[in-house]
Amino acid sequence: MNYDMSSYFEDPEFKEALARYEGMVENHTPAYFEADELTDIAEYYASKGRHKDADKAINLAIQLHPDNIDALIFRARSLMLLGKKEEAQMVMQLINNPADREFRFLQADLLIEEEHMEEADKILQQLAMEEEYELDTLLDIILDYVDVNQKEYAKKWIDCLFAHFDMQTLPETNQRLRDVLCDYYSTFNKPDLAIPYLNMTLNEFPYSVQHWNELGKCYLQQEQYEKAHEAFDFALAIDENNTETLTLKAFLYSQTANIKESINYYLRLEKATEKKPPVYMALAGLHFEMKDYETAMKYTQKLLKQKQEITAFELTDIYSIAALCHVALGHPEEGYMYLDQVLKQNGNNAETRIYAGQFFTIMAGSKDISEEERKNNIDKAEEQFNLALEFTPKEERMDILFKIGSKYFDEHLFEYANRYFEQINKEFPHNAHSTYFFLIYGYLYLQQPGPFIHYLAKINKELPDTYAALGVDENAQFPDQLFNEAIRVIKDDISKGKLNLNNYL
């Protein structure tokens, strides 16, 4: 679990130091501060995303206290986060106490960053031995590995923890232990093991928004969406403007295809947070998904006005959405300008090439072009999608094939969509069920009854709940009367014995 220092930042002593520091900066008057005061102020600014202000505070700390280990460690960690490893190592050389506990963690972290895992683990092993396998030491080491997603090493130290302590009773009295266990289990996709510890903590601290959020995230991992909503609702009842909860609630609604409610929560988040760009990114994407291209464009323009706060990666997404909005609104020339920027910035990337392919599928799906133009645009889309597959690691191939099929599907180019969904069936038979609905929808409109009934039969056999719902109620994603009526007619024939689905498996 990621810990924050928000409660400490509410401490009167800290607030007094912060006020003195900000008064000094504003009035340009000199003042003296202890090293720990300035380090805490730097931590505060970093937590608010004010990294330049954090740098200024830590610069003053090092200027006043050049040998202070905590200040030097903060500076080294900041440089590591920026990818400036050599500069971080130079700062570490200034630390005159190599036996310092935090310095040794920093050494290990730098070695982990450089993928020298065995060397890093030797440092942590020596530290654990010297500190006689104290509980907090083991928890710090586990968190170190969890933070960098090193499952094998985190598991090794979890086993060490269980070997040294009574894990039947200790979690009942130690909240930090429960939090670390939750962090470990949820990070490595074992939410069922994290949930009991979270419930234990919430029984003791029922007003902890952070723990309600963590519980909701565990239910999200399990796809227990109603329980996730319930957990987030408890958190919002405690703090209606909690930015993490609003983000999670908005994400949950988007996951369950309730785009309007997702937008409502992002709008609430917009009012509650100082960090606007991620909210505008989400709103631009959701409005594009709803085909409200004008509103999506407004959010891309808001983002471009805040360009100094946007990373190069985010800028690629903004240009991509702007390009797609322009082409969808019938402004292909303006769209091409943005698309060109996207490809120049990040052309050797699968997601970028999918955006480019989608640009041409939108063109191909237009009703106002000739058949020759449609074919040319599909050829261009295929060129981009093939590049996307070239740039895709083997373990991500199924996701990319599905995304490509979906782009064609969205423009009702079912012949091409079904080719990619069929490819998933061939290459990834264990995940094929995720394509069945799209395939029956496409084959119905392609007027190909054989494969249509084949996949309907597979839904009946492998996804009986989905089969039972087909044609019964209007699907939120596909409110298509023609499709639903066709399904009802066929299911009626099946129920009367006119059609045997087993013959089509």
C-alpha cells in the first residue's frame, strides 16, 4: 500500500515550519531551518507534484547542512526518479556514513534499478541480519521489492517474515504488517488474500478512506463490481472530494460501460483536484467513445494549453485523439497534421500505430466516399495495424489483435473485424470466448448464417449466461433492434426443435 504523509502534514509544528519557509521565499528574507524541517517540506511539495519547489527546499537543506544524510538521500532519490543514475551516484558519494540504514536501502534500490538483483539482495540480507530480522526491517525490504514489482524476491522475504513471526496472531495487533501484506497480495494479483486483512483494519478504523479504496481495488481485481462500488461509496461518504476515490469510481464506471456516469465522476474530480491534465485526458477519451467529437476536441485543446505540464507520452495521446476527432468531424486535412505529429514523436510503438490505423478505419467507414477510396483507406489501415503487430511483444499479441478487430468493428467494417477475431480464435483458443459476441454480430450483418450459428452454438455451450441474455434485453453496448430481433427468432426456432445448435459446433 502506498503510504502518504498527509496526517503528518497536518501537524501544527510542520505547518509552522512550512509557513516560515514560504514567508522566507515570498519576502526574500533569510531564515534558518533544521535539515529535517527542510526535508519534510521537500516531501510535502513532492507529494503535491510541485517538484521544482521540492528541489529548492532540498537545495537549501544541503546548502545549510551539506553532510545531512536524509537531505542527500532525498536528492539522490529525486535524481533516480528522473533517470539520472550517474548524478544520483555522485550525490551518494557525498554521504559519509555508508553504514546508515537509509543509505543502504538507497544503494540496493540503485542496484535494482540497474537490474543487479543479487547484489541488491546481498545488501538487504546483510542489513536484515545486522538488525536481527526485526519486523519493520523485513517489512521495509518486502515493500522495496513490491514497489518495483519483483515478485520472486518479494516472495522470498514474505517467506522469511512467516518463518520469523507468528503470522496467525500478529496481524491482529499490527496494522503496518496488515498493510504490507495487503500491498503484496494485491500487487501480485491475490486480492482474495488481501481482503481479510483489509476488513480487519476497517473493523478497527472504519473511517480510513485509504483502506476503503484498497478494498475497492481488490474487488475490482476480482471483477466484483457491485462490492467495489460499495467500498468506494463508503470512502466518498467519509470524504466526498477524495481524489483517489473519485478516480477509482470513474474508472469503475468506464470498466462496466457506463460512460455517462464515468464522465460525471471525472467532472467531480475536475473540481476536486489541482492536477487537471489526467482528468482532461480521460474526459477527451470518454467523449470520443460516445462519438461526442466536439466536446472531446475541447478537452484536447485545454490539454494543449497546459503543454508544460504534459509528458511526451501524454502528448502523443492528445495528438492522437485530436487527429481522430478531426477525421470523424470530416476535417481530414487537420487530422493528418495531428497524425503526422504522433508518428514523428512515437512511430515505433504499437499503440501509436493502432491510433494511426484507427484514423484510416474512420475514413473507410465514412458513407460519403467511393468504393475505391474506401479500399485505399483500408489498405492504409492494414499497413498501420501490421506495423502495430510488428512492434508488439509476444505476450501482448492477443490484446493488440483484439484492439485492431475492435477498431474495424466500431466502423461496421465487419469483414475485417472478424478476420482479427478469428485470428484470436486460432492463436489463443483459451481466450476465444471474448470474441464470440463480436463474431455473431458481424456475421449477422455479413449475412453469413453458417459461421453466425457456429459461434451462437459456442456461446450456448461455453457462456450459457450470455446466451440466456441474448435477445432478451437491450444490450447497453449494442442497442440494435435488428440484431436482437434476429436472435429472438433464431432462439425461438431452437426452442421449437427446428434448429439443433449441436450440429454447428
